[in-house]
Amino acid sequence: MAEHPTGIPIQLEPLVVRVLAPNPSPYTYTGTQTHIVGTSDIAVIDPGPDAPAHIDALMRVIDGRPVRAIVITHHHRDHSPATRPLKILTGAPIVGAATFDLDDTGARADASFDPDYAPDRILAEGDTVTGNGWTLEAIATPGHTSNHLAFALPESRALFSGDHVMGWSTTIVSPPDGSMTAYMASLEKLIGRDDRVYYSGHGEAIDKPQRLVRGMLGHRKQREGQILRLLREGGWSIPAMVERMYVGLDPRLVAAAERSVLAHLYDLQTRGLVIEEGEAWRTTA
């Protein structure tokens, strides 16, 4: 982890500093990356977990400057819990993703939702937060979660992509809140933009974002084709599909793979290509 030090501010460009939180895991990679935008006044994007050492590190970077907003891409517990102590310390409003009550009876494979997330202002497509020399524009990117937002920084053509597009792995799409249909549409939406670089919630900066997004779309379409080929052989359960499709998978990620396959199946089901029969899935043709 020497090349990924936690709590150390890294200047990514004149308007952007990154601070890594101390929460590495199979789902967060080296940890959650908080981004601080601005110079004389600032915004804090995804302050991360409520870890005292991380809060202290953020306050050192803030260094008494006015915080115009604490900005949230989505309220998973590795992204938003630090909003509460940071709001107390800075007086800044919490803005960004909407709240909702999620009744999920399936196994949660990724970081669970932060039940205490309480935004002061909910942002929608095109809404902005501004400061001295910087603007953050909300871009609706549902898929990983139904309320996921990315934030464009037009002054430098950067995009803070949260967990929608990451610099180390494809994102988890976990129904019922996660939707493969919405995720694919959001990727197509990003291809239509001209962002120079993505700064994601996990992993390194993405300096060829269009190429990566096209690759992610291709990967998901290949996975869809793999599922359809299996189901043409007959009925398959999701665990059996994962065992066949994800050879050598880290056992800690099996549940995530099962949720991803389920998301693909729901998408194929809405298109009339597969049906569910008990615990098995089949093609309609």
C-alpha cells in the first residue's frame, strides 16, 4: 500500500486534491477517495466513512477555508457517513444524491446504504454548486444505485464519477435498487460527453475515459451474451451460472457476481428474452 498512502493530500490538478480514506476492502480497493475542489473556497466530494483519522486529514486540507458544500454521489456507507461530522465541523450543507428507503431482501454484496444520510439539498440533472472559480454540475448516472450522480467540473473538463465508472474495476449492479438497464443507459450517456478525465471513488484517475466506458459497455454485452448462451442449453440457477462463468473468482466476490448476473437477467427479462421458473432461468426462444 506504499503507493496508496491514506490521509495524504495529492494534488491532481490546480482545482482538485484527493485524500484516500483508510477503508480498503475487496469492494473498495485501496479505499474511498475523497476529492476537494477549489482553492479559496471549496467543495468536498464523497467524504467517505466516519473514521476520525480521515476526518482529521480532511480538516487539515480544508485548513479553515469556507466549505461551500459537502457533495455526495450516492449514499453507500463507504461514501457518505463522514458528512455528519464534517457538517458539524465546517457548517457546510450536504448536497447531492436523494435519499430513499430500500427494502432489499436479497444478500447485500456491496457496501450497504447509509441509513442516516440526510442531505440539505437534493440535486437533479443539471443542478449546480458553485464557488470561486469552480462549478460542479450534477449528471444523473443511475445504475450502481438508482440515485447515483456524477459531477462535472467544466473549468477543467473533469468528471467525478463516483462508483459509476471506477479506475480499478467494473461497478457492482445489485438489484432491486441497482439496475443493469439504467447502468447501460448511463454509460451510453457518458460516451456522448467530452470529459477529459474521470476522478472516481476508487482507483486511479482515468485519463482516457471514453475508451474505458466503451470497454465497459463491451464487457457487459459480452457477459449478457455468455448468459444467453448458457440459458439456451436449458434452465440454470444463478449460483450455477456464476460457477461456470467466473472461473477462479475470489470467494469473497461470489455474492457480488451473483447480484450482477441477477441484474443482467432482470434486464433480459424486461426485453422478453428470458423467463424465470422457480430458481432456474431459461430463454424464451
